[in-house]
Amino acid sequence: MAYTPEFRSEAVRLYRLGNRGLKPTAREIGISVATLRKWIRQTEIDEGLKEGLTSDERAELTRLRRENRLLLEEKEILRKATLFFARETDHRR
């Protein structure tokens, strides 16, 4: 299930402000402990408190990987088309 950034921020805020642990906070807002733990860790990275890729860097990496995959597919199509037309040209001679 996809949660909005606002929901994630609010979940982390509730955990930080409450005097409860991960489990009760996660149960109260209806998510798994692992999910809340992941959101807390990512928030700490985004705030510069921990090492790792920020949310913006992760989004850019995902975009660049998708773009790279598309370019590789296009390159392969062009390579196959070049071979096809080269053979066609050779057969006509």
C-alpha cells in the first residue's frame, strides 16, 4: 500500500512526540513496525542525522535507472535495425 508523504511525516512525528515505543505507535496508526522503522530511518537520513541516500537522491536514482533501461532498450532496437538494413543492402547487390 502506498502512503502519502504527509502520512509518513505525521507517523514519524507521532512516534517522536509520544512516549511509546515503535510497536504501540505502529499499531495505533495501522502500519507494521518494520514500515515505521523504515520511515524513521529515512527521515533521519533526510535530516542529515544518519548516512545514506536521501529521499530526493533515491527518487533521482530510480528515475535515472528507468531512463538508463529505456536508453539501453532503444540502443538494442537501433542495433538490430542496423543489422537488418545492412543485410537487406547486401542482398540487393
